[in-house]
Amino acid sequence: MLLLEDGTLREDGWHHVADDEAIPASGDITVSFTRWKEVGATLNGRSGKLGLRLDNTTAPADVAPDLSHFQLIVLNFPKFTDGRAYSQARLLRTRHGYKGELRAGGNVLRDQLLFMRRCGFNSFIVGERAVKEDWAKAFGEFDVFYQTAQDGRPWVMRQRLNAAP
Amino acid sequence: MYRYDDFDHRFVDERVAQYRDQVRRRLAGQLTEDEFKPLRLMNGLYLQMHAYMLRIAIPYGAFDSAKMRKLAHITRKYDRGYGHFTTRQNLQLNWIKLEDTPDILAELASVEMHAIQTSGNSFRNTTTDPFAGVAHDEIEDPRPYAEILRQWSTLHPEFSFLPRKFKIAVSASTEDRAAVKMHDVGLYLRRNDKGEVGFEVMAGGGLGRTPLLSHTIKPFVARRDLLSYLEAVLRVYNQYGRRDNIYKARIKILVQSLGAKKFAEEVEAEWLASDREAAALPDNYVREIASAFALPAYDNTPVDEAAFKRDAAANPAFARWLRRNTFGHKSSNHAVVTISLKPVGETPGDCSADQMDLVADLADELSFGEIRAAYEQNLVLPHVRRDALFGLWKRLEAAGLGTANIGQITDIICCPGMDYCSLATARSIPIAQDLARHMAAKEEAIGTFNIKISGCINACGHHHLGHIGILGVDKNGEEVYQITLGGDAGNNAAVGTIIGPALKSDAVTGGIDTLIDVYLKLRQDGERFPDTYRRIGAKPFKEALYAVA
Ligand code: SF4
């Protein structure tokens, strides 16, 4: 699996611990929300960073009290046509103030990257078919946006209002 | 009408470039058909029975002569010289080649048009009253809001992969001419006691397998809050709408299963918790968009009423057309003209390239270049001086566009059905053609009447809302037709009820004729069919229909 972060491709350094797998004593790991609820408190003393994997039916509000424990949250697109994680991402970023790395996993395709980034994702598990230039280009296909979103880019209504005499 | 500014131009150009690259990658094998499909659908390209079908958006049905001429040109150059106006205020071309589509989209972009999101599980073309801006019964022009919604709903980063398609309709008149209640979200423009403009927001309407009318979820949303409130509706739907079953994925099922009240509470909670300022719609912005829709400078010399009456008296066919196809304009010297795309015996909604060019010419000469597409699959010239009507009628007549049947029984709404559509379970066009031929002679006697025909349960022909609705289904390899009675669109929207066993294709016209006879016999003065049906119930219709069948 390759990871694309702001235009660069690299290997994923995180270990994504399965629910039936023992938790390693060190290294950067992610756990599922179920696992976190079981063993959360015991993970605080270990060395290495901690990340959380959320399925797309978990309401961000349910995770909100625990967000300070995580440096990474991985949201899931079981199929690229299943867009629930876009709303989760926006809610995590806006309502719950999550500032860490927000990663898109699952069926992540080049033509959805820009939407994802606009909703607040900043890393993407993109699979082996990724071609660096092509994927990077996906972010640059548009510079006109009709909605306010999470990436802080200017949007048309604001631009028009600012330009008005 | 709205003109693209630099942002809009750059946006559609970027979209064409993006799509061109997607087609290139598809043809080069870098995209699988499964991956490409949603991308082409987001640009209105379907794979149909015989070829690709391209669905071009006519945002809220408002366009002009230059756009119409471009459409005529595209149908000639890339298709077979005609197009089909749909119930979504769109135009469909049925014989398109994949390789040509980037060029077609570039041609459309050159006249400020596109095919973005005319398909796919996202926002579709926002629809409104075809008489918007000129109707005498209007509170305020809905087009600026429809344009604001068009922009806001275009490539929305959060809501481009919804459980299912999402349709919004806006109405701003006393009479709802946009079938608002059958939409996922419907907006009725309202004024509160302080005279401020806002919207009654309805949610959960839709036809298809489970036809449902929408419910009011908030009686008044200030216009400043329009976008933030809609984002809240969509966010609730995006998270909780079903994705396990395509037939249960529309917002109507969510509203139905939660109950409208609970759904409204969920939306309200989401809205109150959201950053309402970020998407607030300032008054000066609405004013700026609205200025693009200012009415043209009318010639207000009084119409010579005597001459007008003389022409009408001397030409009964013209008088009839006036009665059927014109509608009251805000200016008493003008009329709103509907051009029927339902000549008896032809395919409802079809329009040839030559007819498109003619309508463009007429619009330039007589209607400040403006044209509208109505969801009833007709065209509208919104500002015609009344003393030009006689000449207009003669030219329309000569081109086969003078049919005087608006709102009548031969003004049939009909989807393409099995002649074109790969989802169809039966043909719909031949049924409409045969019915129209048969009913034409009685049309005047019958008066206002809506027949609506769909070739499958997806209900693109709105059959549930027809006074009489016809749904083609497949029964063991045979096309049979289910008849529903008592449907209605508009303010008194109602979903029709199935009267009984389906009819064979050759029994449809005769069967409908029988139903009409019952109606003519039993109606009380001024009663429209749905009123009679509600008063007397299904029994007399049922007895007559199945006695002869
Ligand atoms: S109702 Fe069915 S047959 Fe008719 S256009 Fe829609 S999908 Fe096709």
C-alpha cells in the first residue's frame, strides 16, 4: 500500500492492529473503535503513536471525547460510491476540532481525491495502481469551488463578494 | 437571465478538461468500466439500448436562443437531428459516441451549458416553474435561488456520493407549477409577517417504486439560512440514508421510517450545531445574482385590443390556441406562450433540430431571446407581446409546433420507455401516440386532463401523478399496462391508486376511453378528474373498465 500525503507517495509506516491481534509494545499503531473501547486506557503508557480506525457508521460525536488520544484517524470508504466518510471527516474537523492526520482508506480512487481533501482528509491509502504525477494532478484539476469547505481554499461566493465594489 | 462570470467559465472549462482526461484514461485502459461509469454519469452520459445517451442540463429550465441553436447544432453534428425534452427540464440525445462526448461538452461550455450531475447519486438539475419571473401569480422570481442552488450543488465535496440521486424543486407562485411535492426536497418561497423572504422546506417526496409526497420539515427558513439548512438536511441523509438497497435509498424512505417529525428534529439539531455563518447567504449576494434576472425592457404601447379580438374571432383555431397555450403575464400587454411538443401522434417531448432553430429565431424576434423548458415536456416563450401572437401562431402552425393542447388530454407526459431506455419494462411512446390519436376529437369536450406514462417503475413519466397514470410492466414476456387513477401534481398533489389488473397493450386506449366516458357522465360542473374520483371513488370506474375488458 502506498500513501499519498500532499502530493508525495511513500510507504505506510503505521501498523494497523487487527481486533484479534496482540497489541505490540512499541511502534505506531491504529486500533478499531471497538478495540479502543475495550482497552483504551491501557494504551496510554506505550511508546509510539496511536491512531484510530472508524467504520463509516460510527457517529463522530461518539468519538469526540477521546479525540485527544489520537494522532491519526482512518476513515473508511467500503466502496467509493459510499460517501458517508465525507460527512464524518467534515464533522471531525469542524464540530469536534480534530487537528491530526485524517486518512482515507478503502476504495480510494484518484477521481475522488479532491473531494476528500476538501472535506479535510490529508492522507490517502491509494493502492498499487497509483501513478505519482497522475494522482498529484487530481488536486489541481479545479481552482473554482462553489462551496466553503475544510481545505481553506477560496470559494466563489466569497470571491465575488470580496470583488464587489 | 443568468450569465456566466469568469469563475463559471473557468469552472466548466476545467470540468471539460477533467472529463476529457477521464475518457482518455478509460480508452487507454487505466480506468475500468466500473470506475469510469460514475464519472461519465456525473457528466450525464448513460449507456442505453442502442448507444450512449447524453443528458444535457437546462438549469431550472431557463435558456436562450444561442443555447437552443447550439443544441440544434449538436443534435445535427453528433446525433440524428432531434432531441428529447424530459420531465426534469433536461434535453436527452440518444445516439451519442463516447469519443465525441468531450467535444460535445466543450461545445456546450462555449454557450454556458453543461451536463454536470444530470445523473449519478448526487444533486440533479434544480427545477422550477417554467413561468418563473413572468407569472402573474408570483411572490418573487425563484430563478435567482435556483441559480444559487445550482452553483452550491455543483461538485459539492461532501455530497457527491449520496445514497441515491437528489432532486430539488422551487416554486414561488400561488399555483405550484413545479410539482414540488414529489421532490426529495421542495422549496416554497414564502414571506413572513415582517415581509422577509424565506422558504417552506419540504422533504421526502419521490416517485418510483414507493411513491411518496414530501412533508414540511420547517415552515420558514430565512433565505440567509437556506444553504446552511440544506446542508444539514443533506448531512443527515448522507449519514443515515440506506445504502443496502437501491429501492430504499432515497431520502423519502428515511423520512418515512423516522417519521417526518423526528426527521425534522434531526435536521434541526444538526443545523443548530453547524457553522451557520460559513454558508450564510448575504442579502447583497442574493441581490447581485437576482440582478441578472431583471425583466427585459418591454414595449408598453397598448395592444390594439380590437384588432386582437378580430383575429381571434375570425380564426377559431387561433382562439383555441390562445385559450390553451397562453398564460397571464405580469405585463398586461404580454403573454407567456407554451409551445406544445405534443403534436398528436408524435413522440411527446421530441424536437427536431429545425424546430429548435425556429424556436430560437422566434425567441429572438418576439421574446427577448428567452426560452424555457417545462417539466411537462413543452417549451415556453416567456415574453411575447399580445399583438404578435397571431403571427407567432401561424409560424408555429407551419412548423408543426402549433398544437393547441396544453393541459389537455393529448398533452401526455411520456418517458422514452423501451424504444430507448435500457431500464424499461415496456414501451411507452406507442401507447401515448395511439391514445393521443384516439382522444384528439374529444379533447375539447373533456377539458383539463393529464395522462402520464412511464415505461418502468422508475416513473420518469410521473405516472403516479397523472389524473390517469399508465405504467408499462413486463408480465411473463408480455408488455402490460397498470392504470392508476386520481393522481395530481401541484398544490393538491396526490398519488394515484391502481384500479385493478393491468391491461394488454391493445386494450389501453379503449380502456382509458371507457374511464373517460364514466368521468364525463358523472362529473359535476367544473370538476377535474381527480376531484370527481375523490368524490365518487374507484367503483364506477372499475365496474365500467372490467365489464368491457
Ligand atoms: S420510467 Fe423507466 S423506462 Fe421510462 S425513462 Fe425512466 S427508467 Fe426509462
